[in-house]
Amino acid sequence: MPKERVQKKSRVHKEIQKEGINFNKDFGQHILKNPLIITSMVDKAAIRPTDVVVEVGPGTGNLTIRLLEKAKKVIAYEIDPRLVAELQKRVQGTPFKSKLDIVIGDILKSELPFFDLCVANLPYQISSPFVFKLLLHRPIFRCAIVMFQREFAQRLVAKPGEKLYCRLSVNTQLLARVDHLMKIGKNNFRPPPKVESSVVRIEPKNPPPAVNYQEWDGLTRICFTRKNKCLSSEFKQKKVIELLEKNYRIHCSIHNKTVPNDFDTKTKIQEILTTNQFADKRARHMDLDDFLELLHAFNVEGIHFC
């Protein structure tokens, strides 16, 4: 191993020893150590003295302390009992102790309380499920300032036609306005992650769009299976036809409608796509209005995606 790399690893190890903690990479534990970035994230959250803030993965509490200085209350979700102990020790004997509520466990398995803001240096492996847990939470919160892996953040904000535009982009942008705020280099963390990071602002649409999200998600799942293919090709897949036919029959049964003897799902699907000029369109070039129009076209004909 090159001498330079050995020295670098030694420095990182000494820093970790100094903290008294061996960070667990399985939990995505990369502690944000740059105070300027922490200050910037807190400033961009525009915290009010009456706000309840949710933080995920507080680690040793560098960001938590800054949040406690501004907010009425901070609810911090931490899966590692060792870090919970460190955080409790850090606020012990301070005015912040009564303002901090630590929840030990997996945020994805926890029921979120009412809160105004979410500010977090998120464990990157839970990024996607956490975003949708946030966006489907009710009552609607004001905004979230969250650190993600750079490429994930770029997918969140990607526009039609861009390389990283995908189902994640469409589903997120249906429910929220998403803005890329700043890029964060690896060396701002201890230990440094293998990827670059970004901070994103997520502001839920309020009121939320009048769309059945399960229906929407079912549609985009099909359309983005092969986002460069024409929709006519995507909807010819056997499993897609079988799913939509099953849903059609279930909905007919629920609404006491008789399925016509000559009903052919495959033909009906292609007819909908052609009539509404979607047969030759590709998902990677379609915007929110396109998907909303397509969903409506199917639903009007009694074909549903959930």
C-alpha cells in the first residue's frame, strides 16, 4: 500500500479514536464535521422559534446542537445506541436537554409525529424510501433540507430529456418542489464517504395534487421500465397486460359493471395510447402534465394501475 495512503488512513483512524467511536459504515455513519456547511444547512432551513424539527442520523450531534439553538424542539432518530449515548452526554446539563427528544430505532419503521421541518445528513442507503415517507406524511410539513449522495440528488431535480431523469424524478416532482442547494466534497465528513454529496431543499406541494399516488406510481413504474422505449412497446409486455386486465375486472366488480364479452385488454390499451397520441412517446421525454394526461386517459376507460 502506498505510504501516502497509509498515512491518510492513520490520520482518519486517530480522529475516530479521539472521538472514542468506531463508526459503522453499515449504518451510513459519516459525520459531517465542517461547521460552515452545518451553519449553511441550518440557515437555509429558516427555522422559527416555534418550529419542531425532525433530524435523521444525528451522529455525535454537530448538526443537532445548531438545530437546538434555533428550534422549539428537535426530534432526532438514531439507530445506533452508542451514538444516542454520545448525544445524550453532549446535551446533559444544558438548556438543550429539555428540547431534545431522541428516538432510538429505524426511521423507516417509525411513525413520524407532527413536525414543521426536517434537517438531516441522511444515511444514503435509505434515501429513496425516506423521501417518499416524508412526502406522503400528513399533516404536510413546511420543507426539508437534506444531504444526499450527489447522483441521487441530481435524479431528484432532473428534467425531461436529461440523462438522470427517471421515475424517482417524476414521482418526487409530482409531490414537491425540489431544489439543489449546494455540492459537498468527501473531505467534509469523518470518515470520508466514497461518493460526493449534495444538499437538497424539498418543499411539499400544499395542497397536494388531486391524484391517487398508488395509481400514479403504478403508471410510472410501467413507463420507466425501459424509459427509452416507445410506450406502445412498454404496454405490450405480457405482465403489464395481465396486471391491467386484472385491475379492470376488479374495478368492474366493485362498481357492479359487466365486463363486455368482446373486451380485449391488449387492443384497448393500444387504442388509448394511439387516440391520445402517446404510442410513440418515450418516458424520458415526458413531463408531469404528460403523465397526468396519460393516467386520466386510462382511468376514463376504466383501466387502473392499482
